[in-house]
Amino acid sequence: MTQFEKGAVPPQGASVIPVLNTLIPADQISHDLASALDLRDAERAAFMAMTEEVSQSLRPELERLTTELVQRSLQQAWRSKFRNSIP
């Protein structure tokens, strides 16, 4: 274990995730760890792209639902106003 790893390992049973506050030189990061981090970054990018794609495909339905909600709310407000104005 390197000096950086020793400082980053929390005591057993700790519920707090340690914050890496030391810059680790690239030559001290194992190839396997660097590959895993690169893979995770690629997965994150793919997930975010999928999120954007889903958001765009749902946009027309969300707009329709929002329009219906506004129309119903205004109709209900009008009916409520009319009921309250009758003596």
C-alpha cells in the first residue's frame, strides 16, 4: 500500500467516505485503476447521452400533459369563481 492509499483508507466501520485531498501523480495510479476510471467515465457519458435522448423523446408528451393540466386548472378556477359569485 502506498502512502497515498494508507491515508485514504477509513477505519473499519466508518460510515463516512473519505475525500481525496492529495494529488496523486499519474505514475502512481495503477493501469487497472486508470482503466476502471476510464470505463466509468465512458459509462457516465453514455448514461448522460441516454438521459438527454429520453428527455428529448418525452418532450412532446410532457408539453401535451402540461397544456392539459393548465387548461383543467383554469377551467376549475373559472367554475369555482362562478360558484362563489352566485348569491
